[in-house]
Amino acid sequence: MRKIFLMAVAVMILSVQSCFAAEIHEDFFNGNESLKYPVVTVGDAAIEKKINDAIIAEIDRFTTAIYRNAQVNGYNVADIWTLYEIGSNQAGNTVILSVLLTECSYFRGAAHPSTYLHALNFNLSSGELMDINYLLEVGEGLKEGYLKERLEQKLREKVKREKLFLFEDSLPLKKLPDNFYWDENLHVHFIFQQYEIAPYAVGIIDVDIDA
């Protein structure tokens, strides 16, 4: 369960112990009310631009890829939509703003929609994206190999506990997933997308490596 996040429907204030706050407004990409995304206000135009440009760039990348794929393969896009969840946390002096974008599409005649969960983690004091390199740096010598081993261990535990079915060649893991985020307890979660390691029916798999 992603306990850090709340579904954003209108306006929400995120605050942490440092009293640094972000105001979140909802907007629609190119005026399409199905393509929702958060607009972040922190009182610093330069920081706001970095964060909001990154969010819009991801929505643009998603929509462009869907329609390009449809054109190349002769598909008909029946529906396309996005949702988002947001959360705030603090690690030392760093305030983390996390945005989870759920990107969905459905091609006419397909058996089911496709869903992708994209995580964006921002340093709220600078607007910079916090990628896997930041995660390794704050881990004080934490190595990528250790993260992969830890993730694999927790994934195996989750599979056994929840009786999930994975593809035969899913384990051992070849690499870390592309998306991760921190929850309210500063636990690191990695996200496996649909079909990445399991059939569609299993859905998106969220693994807390600090549980």
C-alpha cells in the first residue's frame, strides 16, 4: 500500500516539519479533461518551472508515444487518460515531493487497457529530479547490487505472501526497475509495470524494500 499518497482532486497543501509547503492545483493537458496532472506552486518561480516542466514533459511523452504507436501500427486510440497521486516527505534537510502519474490507454479492439505508473521525485528546495543516483548517494555507500539483492528478496517474500504468479525468467532480477519512490516512513518502493515480470492479471507490482 502506498501510504504516503493521497489522490489529488482539487487543491491540497503539502507540509513537513521544515514548514516548507507546496500548493497543488489540478490542470488538464491540452484542455483534455481526461489527461489530469498536478501544477505545483512553492512561491519560487524557478523551482516551480523545473517541477512543472518535468511533469508536463512526461504527460507529453506519454501521449505522443501512444498516438505515434497507433499511427505506425494502424491502431485506433479509443481512450487515453491519466491520474495522479502526490506526497511529501523529509529526509534530513531535503524535502521530497513525489508525484505518481498513472498513464492509461486503450486501443479499439484490444482485450484490455494498458496502464503504466511513472514516479517523479523532486527536491522541493531546488526543483531537481531525484533519480537512482540520489538514492545511492543518500544511502552512504549503498551499492546498486545491494539494492537489487534487497529488492529481489522482498519481491520473493511478496510473491509467497500474496501468491503472485511471475514469469519463469523473472528471477533472479536482471536490473532495477526504472521507477521508485519514498513512502511516509521513508521506505523505498520499486515499481514493476504490467508485463514486466508478471502477466497482465497480476497488475502493477509495488515492492517496499524496507518493510
